[in-house]
Amino acid sequence: MANHKSAEKRARQAAKRRLFNRYYAKTTRNAIRDIRGEKNETEAKKALPKVLSLLDKLAKRGYIHKNKAGNLKSGLMKRVLAKAK
């Protein structure tokens, strides 16, 4: 356990951030899964901007690497556009 006041505060902050990061990462993973499994092209197109925004936010906050976010976005775009054809 933390012995100093500052260490106690850092532990509280880390716990809060961990919870925040887990929530957004899980939400994004679920959104990606939903788009990949979506049969209806118009629904997939409608949900795409929201998921792309979530990926950008995760990359901006440093939870995932910016290249990983780019790769995920590219794959989702290809998948959604392929459904349109």
C-alpha cells in the first residue's frame, strides 16, 4: 500500500484512469464487432463515423497506437464499402 500522500493520490488517479480506459476500449471493440457483423449496408454506413471517432479518440489519448487506429479504420472502411457493391 502507498505510504505517502502523493502515492495515495497517484493510486486513486491510476484506478480512475484504468476504469475510464477499459470502458472506452470495450465500447470501441463492441462497436467494431457490430459493424463487422452488420448485414445491412445502410446501417453499417450510419454507424461508421461514430466508430471512426471512437478510434481517433483512443489513439489521441494514447490507449492504442495511432497506426493501429489507422489500420482498424482502413479495414472498416474497406469492409463497409465492399458491402455497398
